[in-house]
Amino acid sequence: MSFLVLNVRSYSFDAEDGRHISGASVTYLDLTPTPSSDAQGVPPLTVSVPPEVATQFPSAPAIYQLEFTQRPGKGGRPMLALARAELVRPVNLGDL
């Protein structure tokens, strides 16, 4: 599916327990949102990704094909994980 990736922000820090944590936050818009009677517009979504997935974003904002997988979260609830990103085309928001 196509998504408009607005921002990719890398992070790297040492946690209080001494573990090193790195990755990136990816903020995007789902270009095929579910209609809602109580909201207008398209809310931004953010997902954290590991460093190896973060390297798949050479530019932003841009249209990407994103592939998501599921993994178990707290209490066995499914959580989405971004597995792969493929650049379709850059977007100049000033042209909109």
C-alpha cells in the first residue's frame, strides 16, 4: 500500500539499565483512511523502526510502499511492525 511518509527521525541513546537503544520514528499518513463520521482529515501515524529498516528511507516527505507485519504485544494483543519500505517518489509539499 502507498503511504505518505512525512518524517523519519533517528534516535540513539543509552537506557538507564545500560542497554544501547537505536532506531527511528517514522511519521506517515495512510492514503486510504477509513471514513469516520466524527472526524475530518487524515491523522498522522507514527511507528518506531529498528536501524536496518530506517536505512530504507532515503528521503522524506515521499510516497513509499510500506509492508507491515504483526507481532505479539502486551497481553498477546497484535502490534503492527514496519518490516519494509520502498521509495515510490519524493513529494514537495510546497507544490500541493
